[in-house]
Amino acid sequence: MNLFSLNPYTFRIFLFWGFVNLLSAYGTYLYYEYLSFRTIDTLDLFLLFFFSILFLHLSYGFCIALFGFILEWRGGDPLACKIDPKELDAVNLEKTPVAVVIPIYNEDTSAVYERISKMYLEITKEHGTQGFDFFILSDTNKISVWIKEEKSYIDLLKETNGSGRIYYRRRKINTNGKSGNISDFCRRFGKNYRYMIVLDADSYMTGKGMSLLAKKMETETSIGILQTNPIIHRTETFFQKIFQKSQSLYSKYYLTGANYWQLYSASFWGHNAIIRLEPFIEHCALPKLPKLGAIGGKILSHDTIEAALMRRSGYTVRFSLDDLGSFEEYPPSWIESLQRDQRWCQGNIQHFWFLGANELNFQSKISILLGIFSYLSSAFWLIFIGLSAYLYLSDLRFFRLAFSSESFDIIFRQVYLGKAMQLQIITLSLLFFPKFLAFGTEFLRRNTKAKERGQLLFFFLSETIISFLMAPTNMLRHVQFVLYTLIGKKVIWKNQNRNISNGLSWKLSFTSFGFPLLMGCLSAIFLYRLETQLFYWTSPIWFSWILSPLVARLTSLSSFTSRETRDQTESRGMTESEAIQQILMDPLVFGNHLFMMRDRPKETDRTKQSLEKLAEEVLANGIASVSEREIRRLLHSRHGLKHFHSLFWKTNSHSKHSSWNGRSIP
């Protein structure tokens, strides 16, 4: 036996990170040579420090792509988590209880329920009505969406005949967001199930895929979490299509390379994954962080920490690259993508508390550190660029004073700038070589037709240009997010806007990217007056900032439908007032709402009297006469609702507020 077969886990870590560090050391040495062209001072040491960390990060990204290419060319990773339908065909899931949970929060109810209906019917066709239960876990706080969820749930049960298998539960108070919602489910219902498949509101998974996940967990009892690779689907905007194609072309190499060294401590993304519930409930409860502004309190990004805790408990966290019919949607525009990044930025920075935990293994800590640095690196890059520009101007002034014009041209322009150009080429190679390699591999594939090659070339050029234009602006915005987090500005986790079928307005584009635009204009003017060479050298950065509103607008387009059409369509939605009217007036909606409410045995006689008075006031003076809090109090009370409903149908129109009279039931 060789070393690989004896200890593959340790071997892979040493091989991968050894290669990363060798490459990083080489780049750092070249930069040291560049700085040592003259006497090294304190500023140079700062620059060397920042460069060494940034180049290490670049080397990591390059190496996971390189290792991924090598493994793919050799036929795949022999130790990867393979899910073979033929091998799992004999596994019986008849007595294996699986919960499929879908947390939702003010989502497009029709789209979410349509996906749930399709998934339930597929899994029923695959396994019958036994084994898989679906849970719609709502944290919705908009009354109009809440009522639509309840109405659509009844329709869903009729459509699928899923009574007793599809459940809807809405929390009155959405403590700790999505993680709190999942935690609440585990506390109340987790003991009834062996596995939990977690989906996002925009997720979709085929019945066969869910079945294979459960079978794989049955055969490999050491797996605690099994993450799938969800494919981006339902793309409408150019922004979505670019990232969908980018995923199909590049992601398998990067994910294969990352999985090479992570192996049994793989990534967990918090959705489109299956979890073994018993150890998850016992070991993965999220701790409370110390109260320290935005980096304390509740954990905003829970998935990485849950994976680390699962690994600490002795179970593995695996990642499967097999096609399991796992899908997700992508943010429709650059603005939505950055809003999501801001939430992830704060959540990832919070994870620094866990770096000192002795119980977590090396891979888990490295994953946490990489997550933190994925946003902190932007601040490092901005500082490095600023210090480099200052160093360039300082050296330029020195060489102009120290040498004649002929010597200056030889020493500064040819030697000094030559070394700088060499470093820039190496850095850009680490960034773009994996992309060129992936493109070349696909482009030169034998069975690729001429038309497909043309489409691939168009995508590659478009994606390269768009990524090149977006990167400096992303860097600037990520620096903002890091600063907001450090000064204590907390992010409120909101539902994602998943539909901008007519694109962003020019006003919203310029409003959202006004700061990068201003920074770009000021930087260009300042640098042009200061030093034209630096002006041209930094042009990719400030030019990107200037073009950011235009890029945001154009990439959000999917059609040329007029803005008026979109606004009219959006205005047809049910208002909060209309939703309340439906609950209180429509017997069918009232019955559905009452059916899905829990009895509250702790309501005292005094509380009931208070609710009765509130119901009488709403009837006599209209909804506008009471606060939103009081309305919600009434809507959450079976006793209060029953009292209002009884009064409403017994009271003549002259004794009601005018807002209740002459209204048709929506």
C-alpha cells in the first residue's frame, strides 16, 4: 500500500495546501524582489504583508481549479461521494420517515406552492404516500401574503390529495429567521423523522433525487449532512443567464478541487441538502454569540457552523456533484445579488468567534476562515491598491530627481515598471487561466457543433467582460459591507426579490450605484491631474465604477416590455387592508384561517374580554381606528375572530362602520 491508500485524508491536505503555499511563496518572493529594488521601508513591509495574504487567497482559488481539472481529466475523484441509482436500487425506504422542509418568508405564494405540488406528486409516484412528509414553514409577516398562503394551502391539499402528508405552519414571531424556523421544526417534530431535506423557497428537487439522497444516507450511516450541487434554473434576465452558463462551464472544476481537500468536511449551503436529524438536533444547536454590535447576537449565516458542529460530533459532511435533479434560482439583478452578499458578509464575519474553538477540526476552521476572507479580501485589495499607488508616486518622484532623463527611462520604465508588469501578469494569470482552460476544454470537445462553439465563444467573451466590469465595484461594495458590520450596522434578513422581468429602472440603477459612480469620476479626475501613467494603470477600476449603473441596468433586462405594464401588473396585488377584509368578511377565508390556528389555552377571561372589546371597536369604527399591532392580535386569536364574525353577521348595516357596508367579498 502507498501513502495515499493508507491515509488519504491527511495526504490530500498536505498535498493541496503544500502546493497552495509553494505557489503563494513564489509570488510573495517575486514581490519582495520588486520592493527590494531600493531600500525597504515600513510602507514596503505593509505592502508585503497585504500582498502575501492576497496572493495566498488567489493561489487557493487557482489550485482548487487546477486540482479539479486534473481530477476531471483522470475520470473524476475516486473518493468523491458517488450516488449511483443502480447501487441504491435495492434500498427500501418504506419505514424511513423523511421530512422535506421549505422555510418561506413573504414569498411568491403561487410559485412556491406550484413547486411543492410538483415535488410531492413526483415523490408520491416514486414511493407512494408513505415516508416523505412536506412541511411549509412560514415566517411571513405580511398579512396579504399570509392569507394567500393559507388559501393556497387548502387548494394544494385538494390538488395533491396530500392531507396528512403536507403541513403548513406559520410562526407568530419569526425569532432568528430561517435558522430559528428550522430549529423550531426540529424541536417540535424532529423526533418523528430520521432525515430532513432542507429546501429554500426557490429550490426544486425531483422525487428521484430526494429518494436517492435518503437511500444514500441509509447505506452510509457515517454521513451527517449530504449537500447536493443545485443547478441554476428559471433564468430570465441577462444577469441570471450569465451566471447560469458560468456555473455549467466552471463550477464542476472548482467544486471538484475544493472537495479534494475538504473530503469528509465538505461545504454545506443550508439548502438542497439532506440532514441526519438525530445528531443534528443533539449537536448542531447554534450558540448565542456575545453582544457586540453586528458581529454578535444571533448567527446570521448558520450553514457553515452547523457543518462544523456536525463534523465535531463524529459524522461526516459530504458533497455530491452527481446530477440529482437539484435546482435553485439566482438573483435576477446585480442589486439583489449585492443585497444577498451584504447578509452573507455580516454572517461570515460573525464566524470569527469559532476560529478559537479547540473542538473544531482543521478543515472546518479553514472553511470558516475562507468564508470570512471572501469579503475581508476586498478591504485588503483596496488598501493594497491605495498603498501601491502612493508607493508608485513616491518612487516616481525619487527616480526623476535622482537620474537624468535617459537613465530614468532605462531604470524606471524598463526595469522598475517591467517587474511590476511581470507581477501583474502572474496575478491575472491566476485569475483567468482556469477560465481559459475550461473554455478551451469545452470549445475543443469533439462532439461540439460549430453553432454551439459560436454560442460558447459569445458567452465566454460576454462573461469575461461583465465579470471584469463588475469586480472593482463588487470590491468597493464589499468594503462598505465590512465597514457596516464592524461599526455595528445590522442587516435585516428580508425576502429576496425574484422577479424583475422588465429590468431595473434607470433611477434605481443610478440610486443604487451612485456612490461607485461618484468615486469613479472623482478618482479619474484626480489621477489624471496627478499622474497620467497612474491614471491609465488604474483605469479598469475607476472605469468600472463609472459604468456600474449602466451595467446594472443592462444586465437586468429580459424583455423590452414597457415600464407601465410592469407597474400595472404589480399594482394588482392584494393590499393589507383587503386581506384583513377577506379574513373578517369572507366565510370561506375565515374558516380556513380559523382551521389553521392553534388554540391558546392560556387566554384568561380578562384577555378574552379585551379581545371582544377590540372586535366590537373594529366593527363599529373600522380597521383604521386601531393599530396594526391590535389587528394582528385579533387575527391571532380564535376567540376574538369568532366574536367578530358572529357580530358581523348579526349586526345590521346601520350599526357598522361605513367601510364594512357595500363591499363585495374579494
